[in-house]
Amino acid sequence: MARQHLPLERTKEAISDLLGVKCSTGFLDDVYNQGAKGLSTFIDEVTSQLTRAEVVHFDETSIKVKKARHWLHVASTKELTLLHANRSRGKGAVEALGVLQALVVFQYMTLWQCT
């Protein structure tokens, strides 16, 4: 679902077509949420390492979530990548990544000074 960016309805159809198994979108949503909860320790560790990194790259791109525009924010180093979807493109959305340290420079312009 997530890796292929398939909507739940399409995932349900694919499981039925490929495996001959009927499932509901509610079941798939539950599977997705359980998987996300299982990643919390991992995400905390990635966030911690990004916070301590000397240089972190930040970027964003627009995505559709239930036909509404959202922003997929990324914080990354050579070894680590953290993604976060948010309805906002602004500072609050980037701060929600949890890795802002001191200074963020965007396209050669100082965008935010954080303490």
C-alpha cells in the first residue's frame, strides 16, 4: 500500500485479484496503522540521529491524500531519511519532523532561525 502509494480501495482490489481473498478497506487501514505503531521506536531513533547530524537536507513535494493537496516533507542525510506528510508546507510542518536543530537554509536563503 504505502510503498506503491496505492489507495486502500485499489489495494483491496489487488489482493482480491492476486490472491482470491476478499478484505475490507477497514481491515487494510488497521494493518497499515498496526505497522506504523510498530515503527515508533525505529522512527524515534532515526529522528534522534538526524537531530545530532552535522548536516541535514530538508525538502518537500506535494502529494494527494484523499484528493486533497498535502506536502511530503523529508529530512535526510547520506544514511538516513525521514518522511512526514502534512497539510501545510510551512514552518510548523517542518518542525513536526522533529529534527530542526539550529538553522535551516533553503535555496541559498535563510528560511528560519530556530533556537
